[in-house]
Amino acid sequence: MLGGLRFSRSFLTKSMSKEFFKVNEVGPRDGLQNEKTFIPTELKIELINRLGKCGFSSIEAASFVSPKWIPQLKDGEKVMKEINRYPNVAYPVVVLNMYGLHKAMSNNNVTEISVFSSCSEGFSKKNVNMSIENHLNRTEEVVNEALNKGLRVRGYLSMIIGCPYDGKTDPKIVARTAEAMLEMGCHEISLGDTTGVGTAASINKMLDEVLTVSSADRFSAHFHDTYGQALANVLVALEKGLRSADSSVGGLGGCPYAPGASGNLASEDLVYLLHGLGFQTGVNLEELTQVGNWICSVMKRPNASKCSTALYTKSHFN
Ligand SMILES: *[C@@H]1O[C@H](CO)[C@@H](O)[C@H](O)[C@H]1NC(C)=O
Ligand SMILES: *[C@@H]1O[C@H](CO)[C@@H](O)[C@H](O)[C@H]1NC(C)=O
Ligand SMILES: *[C@@H]1O[C@H](CO)[C@@H](O)[C@H](O)[C@H]1NC(C)=O
Ligand SMILES: CC(=O)N[C@H]1CO[C@H](CO)[C@@H](O)[C@@H]1O
């Protein structure tokens, strides 16, 4: 057995038809942030509008961080002002500090923010020049103010399995960091395998530890496909009771730690897995593949979704 990994017969044979699984589309933010091409504002807006029509419950739409750091997303305010909002769809934006929070709250119709913490000291130091604990302290101020103003806050953890600087991440640190963010008042913690090094066994081990601090309904799986393991890892998360995952249309977003490698799991492939298991996602797969093909052709990049490629060569379908 792989690190105590067990699939009960009932898990894969049980009908999931009554269960809802939340797919968080992160392409317009996490995806575009890691693409070399700058996407004009009107195209970003069109992308978000078309994804809204596909039926996602959450679409991460923008980032309110210094344009010096992330020039690809410098037009967040205009994007948030001009998108069409579909009912019951959350449009979270990334905020890293008070400056970003105030910008997000100034007339941009933002109702949900995402905040970050690393699970690796080495990455935290490189990325924000602070220890994990110091950075959590800073983040707490931002979360407190956001909650006071009635915003919802989602917490992102990065480097949950491994880190380019520190090597393997201790699952106990992931659990402690998740607990700290839940105590601040985050409604959900997105568990980011940022480098995509996770396997079914290491994801299983990490979740065993994390699920000692809170229940599965407070976590989302954010698994990268760098090593082709993302869908297998999502299946492990499903077995552990998670019913939320992050993915990106067409697999938008590369991997800054392995140039040329894939980053985010493609939403099309995730939705295909979930529908195959009988879950409801609210997402129209056919429409989603059209959006994926459109944005990939606009960006002149290959479509990383295997599902999309298969669907459009027709004979593979059904
Ligand atoms: C803010 O968003 C809501 C829906 O989420 C929409 O009804 C409203 O028109 C928006 N307001 C502005 C100023 O964009
Ligand atoms: C990092 O933080 C230390 C103090 O905590 C400071 O002396 C140093 O200048 C900072 N480095 C950068 C690159 O901001
Ligand atoms: C974080 O804040 C708490 C209380 O607000 C304080 O006790 C603790 O020393 C701080 N930790 C660091 C590393 O700054
Ligand atoms: C429909 C479509 O354009 N699919 C393309 C996605 O990208 C792959 C290359 O990675 C192409 O082979 C597909 O044709």
C-alpha cells in the first residue's frame, strides 16, 4: 500500500450524483500571472465573462498587488469594474497587504479576497522577505480589516509538498499554517502544491495531518500538473472528503520553477473526471472547452487540456 493509501470499493462505485463539487477557476489570475504574454484588458474581461457563463461557482478574477511585481495583472481595477457578474458566482481577488486591500475595497465591487502564506521558510524569505510566522502576523491584520468590512477571505497555502529552496515540506507545518489561517477567519484554505511534485502518497500523508486541524469541507485542492500527477492527487483528496479544487481553463499558467513545464491542472480535465464520477459541478464542459480553445488561440499557446484536445478530434468522444 502506498503510504497507507486505501480506496474503499464504495468510493469508486458509489453514485455521487447528489453531491456537489466546487470547481474554482483560477485561470484569469493564477494562470495569466504566470504567462509571458500580456493579455489586453478587454480580453481579460471577455475571458471572465465567458467563464461565468460556463457555470463556475468561483472565478479568481484579478490581483491587487504592485504592478512592479506582477505587470501582467496591473489592470485589476478596470477588470473588476467592467466584468458581468453572474449570480452566485464569487469573484475573489488576490491581496497581499493593506495597500492592496484598500485598493480592492475602493469602489471595485470586491466581495472576496484571497491571502497567501508559504509553508516553506525558504520560499517565504525569498518571496516576502519574512519568516512564515511574521508574514502570518501581517496577514492577520489584513484579514481582520477585510472581515470587519464584510468581505469573505480565502487562504492560500503554497509549497505544501515541496519547495525549490527547502526541499520536502513537513506536513505538520502545513497543518499549523492552515490552522492559523482558519483561526483568522478564512472560510476556506486552498492547499497549493505549487511545484507539482506531490504524488498520491505524499498528498495522502499531507492530508492526514491537515485534517487533524479541521474538517475536509474547509479545504480545497490546488494541485499543479508539472509531473502529470494532478488528477491522481485530486482523486486522493476526494477520497479524503474534499469537495473543492482549483484549476485553470486550458491549463493557463506555466511553472516559474520549471520553465516550459505545465502549471495548473486544466479545468476541462478536472471537470471531466468529476462528471465521470457522477458529481455535479454546474460547469458546462462543452462550453468550457470552447472558452479554453479560444483563449489558447488568442494567446498563441498550446491548449494544455487533454480533454479538450480529445474532444476536438471527435472520434475519441463517447
Ligand atoms: C457589483 O456587483 C453586483 C453583483 O455582484 C452587481 O449587481 C452590481 O451592479 C455591481 N456594481 C457595480 C458598481 O459594478
Ligand atoms: C529584508 O528584511 C530585512 C530586515 O528584516 C532588511 O534588512 C532587508 O533590507 C530586507 N531585504 C529586502 C530585499 O527587502
Ligand atoms: C505575532 O503576533 C503575536 C501577537 O499578535 C505576538 O505574540 C508574536 O510575538 C508575533 N510573532 C512574530 C514572529 O512577530
Ligand atoms: C482544439 C485545439 O485547438 N486543441 C489544441 C490544444 O493544443 C494542442 C497542442 O498542445 C493541439 O494539438 C490541439 O489541437
